[in-house]
Amino acid sequence: MRILTLWLHYIRTSLIRHMEFRAQFFVNVALGFVWLGFMFFTAHLFFLHTNEIHGWTEIEVDILITSWAIVGSCVQAFFWAGLSEMTAQITNGRFDFYFVRPVHALWQIIFSRFQPAQVVEMCAYGILLVLFLAHSAIDVTFIGLTIYIALLFCALLIRLSILLMLETLSFWFVNIENVKYLYYSIVDVGRYPTVIFRSAEVLFLTVIPIAYLGNVQTLFLVGEESWQLLIATLLVTVISVSVATGFFHWGARRYSSASS
């Protein structure tokens, strides 16, 4: 209960801070929609010349992009602001405060900031997904939808793990702000069907778990499920979270404060 109260306090203070700049809030929402529209536009350019891309139809690619965007906006809304500041806080010594508070340092980093504009985007993407399904011939079952939602949560954990591992490098390398661009470069590939990367498809299913950021979820939703992929997704999620948290704790033990 104490943790929930603290998290709600973080959300409240973040809302107050963001509402001081209402124009920026609406601009951020608008930019999110423009960026999503650009992704749909580029994807649909390919379908002007073909009916499918390596077995993926136009509606399936739309669902893939929307699913990827839902997870991305959730990361941006609830976790990005705190995690993305980790490098700067380690560099300037403010990271010390996480260790003197009576709450786990990693929990504070992940949940300390909130961005309401991305919540609006996430809800809009959810509505867009419903519209895509309503205007398609896809027969969505309750089991398929349940597994889809669970797999979206797995995609969220995998994204967070990737970001946490990259930010944890700050314990060894000073002021590496460009890891954010590396994060975007990695996860952005997840909005494309991984089958188009023939030579790297195995890599995206194992070492760099990009296929689990939207591809697997879409396949289950449209009825092309593979129970082997479901097991693989759960396994990759557990491994990703375990490696990321273990890597963070290893780095935190090396942290000696910028003032020492």
C-alpha cells in the first residue's frame, strides 16, 4: 500500500508539472499522432504495388504497427522519463539520493516520472486497433485476445529490459546520452514484420528479441498462433528481465558517487 501511495504521489506531481505547460502537452500529443501517421503512410506505400509482404497482409501490418505503438506509448508514459535520466543522474551525482530513500533504487528510477500526453496516445492507439479489427475479416477469439494482451505485457517488459541495460552502461561510461538513440534504433525495427529480414530473423528471435515487440502479438491476434512462439516469448521475457535487473545491481555495486 505504501508503494502504491508513493506511485500515485509521483503521478500527481508529474501531472501538476505538465499542466503548467498545457500547450506543450497538446503539441506532444499531436506529434505522436503525426509520427504514427507517417509510419502507416510508409507501410501503405508498399501495398500500392503488392497485396502482401512475405505473407503479411495490409491489415496485419496495420495491427502490427498499432500494437508496437501501444507498447511504445506505455513505456513513454510511465517509465521513459525516469529511466532516460539515469545517465545524467549518475554523471552529476544525484543518483546518490536513490540509495538513501527507504524505497528500492530501481523502483524509484522506473516509476518516479509520468508523461500524460503518452497516455492519451496509448488510449487512441487502442481505439484504432479496435477499428482495424472491426473493419477486417479477422475472427478474434477470447483466448486469442487474452493471450494478445498478455504478450503485450511481455513486450513491455522486454522493452524496459533493453532500455535498462543500455542505461546501466552509465556506471562504467561517463555521460553516454546517445544510448537513447541506440534504444530507438533497436526497438524501431519491431514495427516491421521480421520475416523481411531473412538473414537476421533468427537473431531477432534470440539474441536481440525484436520479434517479440509486436510480431508475435499480432500473429496470435489474427489467429496465426504458434504455441512454440508463446513459450519462447515467455522464456525470452523472463531472461530479459533477469539479465537487465542483474546487470543493474552489478553496476550499482560499482557506483561510488560523483562526489567521492
